[in-house]
Amino acid sequence: MAKSYWLKKILLFFTCTTVFLLVVQWGYAQQIDKATGGGAISADNFNSGTYTSLSGPVITESSAGQVSEGFIDFKAPNGYEWDTGGINPSVNVTLAPGSNGNTHLEIVFVSRTSSQIRFEVTSSSDSGPRRPGRATFSGFRIRPTKGTLPNTGFIQNTGSSLPSGTTNYGDITMVAGSPSKIRVETQANGSGTVVPDQNLTAGSSLTVYSISRDQNNNFLQNIAADSWTIINATEGVTAADVTPAGDNKSATFSSTDTGTGNIQATKSGLASTASGTITVRAASPSSIAINTQPSATATAG
């Protein structure tokens, strides 16, 4: 019994020690401060080709040797690409806060492509005086490769040094660009489409909404139009057949006469997309009335 007890204790000690050493060796205890500046990249950058500069990421060792020798490959998330021109990305290695002396941690820039920025850890901090280090990366510039939402992801490391897999080194999110157009649509929340061609029975009504979108058609808001009107009107359809709501964010079309027309909303500075053609057709008769009775002496035939 006593031998079995102490054998279990010894095995537990060596198991815990092994796990601890593995954690230290592979560096799972580093502090990772994610890159910032990529949380609200405009969709317009896809069209203009403008890159957004990031700050960081920053990797801080809590003990020497947590950043092992090998490659650090920062991968751009899907829907984005790194800048391959201009000044190369760089890294500044310093002593980790709270430590004294110097660190032997050395990291150098190696190469970059549109999908990956590579650094190499040429010396770990567990050599020499064994002082933990801090690596502050800079010069990362990123832009979207598509202009439609959603487009979000995060920077990952696919190299052999530092945690990889799903470890997040910086959130990258695209938001809608500047207002570019106003469209007459079927829903107020942007989930609809431009009002299509359709038939409408005389006396019936149709409610439509003024929607602002960016140049890539990303939804911005249900916007108050400067004006509502009917264009390309024919027959009895006129501008008087469209009635704006009090906030000018929607309008109701209704005509008692037959004809055709397109509903248009306008906003200063924005291109307008009108509805499809609305064709008003006569209502079916609900009854037949005989206004003149036949003569009492009338003969059939």
C-alpha cells in the first residue's frame, strides 16, 4: 500500500513537471496584445486601394524562452491582403517590463507577400542571462480584397514560433463606406431590393422606402429623402399619386387612374435609383347597373 501511494505521488510530480516544461518550452504563457487599428476599415478602401496602418501586435514573455527559435508568419485573414510596397514591416525587441539587464531574444524581418508577413526568431531569451523579452511589431498595412459585407476576420500565426491555430493577433473588420446612392426599396432595414416592375390595381396602395447605400451597395440606413416624385408618368398617373410619410423615409403610391410610372426618391449629393415601372390597371367591375329600362311595348328581335 505504502509503495503504491508513493509511486502515484512520484508519477504525479513528474507529470506536472513535464506539463510545466512543455508550456514554458512552447510559449503558451506569453502575453499577446493584439494589433489595433483594423476594427473599422471602410469598404471604400477596396475601391480606392487604400491601406490601413495597424499598431502592433506586441508579444511579451513572462519568463525567458517562451518565444522559441523559428518563424513567425502573420497571415492576413480571408478578404484582406498585406501591403507589399513601401517600407518593410519591422520589430523592436526590448527587455520585458519588470526585468533587469538585457535579453538575448532576437527577431528579424524576413519577407512579405500579400497574404503573409514573415519574421524569424534567431535567438531565444533562454540563452545567456535568461531575461524575458518583449517584441513590438510595426509597419503592418492591410486593405480589403472585396467590398461587400460581411468581411471580418483576424490575424493568425502559421509559423513554428509563437502560438498558432486560432490565436488572435488582431481583429480586422470592414464597415460600410460613405453614402453613394439612394434607392427606392421594398424594406426599411436594408434587407429588401429595389422595388421591381409590377402591376397595381387602381385604388390599391404600395409603400416603398428610401435606402442609402455605399458604392458597393452595402446598407447604411433608411434615410429621409429630400423629395419623392413620379418619373416617366403616362396616362392618368401623376406625381400627386405618391404621398411621402411625415419623416420622408417612406412613401405610399396609389392612383385611381390607369397608367405607368417609376417612384423616385432624391437626396442631395447621392445618385438616385428609382423603382421599377409600376403599371396601374383598371379594377374589375363589382356590379352591372342598367340605367335605362326597355319600353313596355318593346318586342324582342
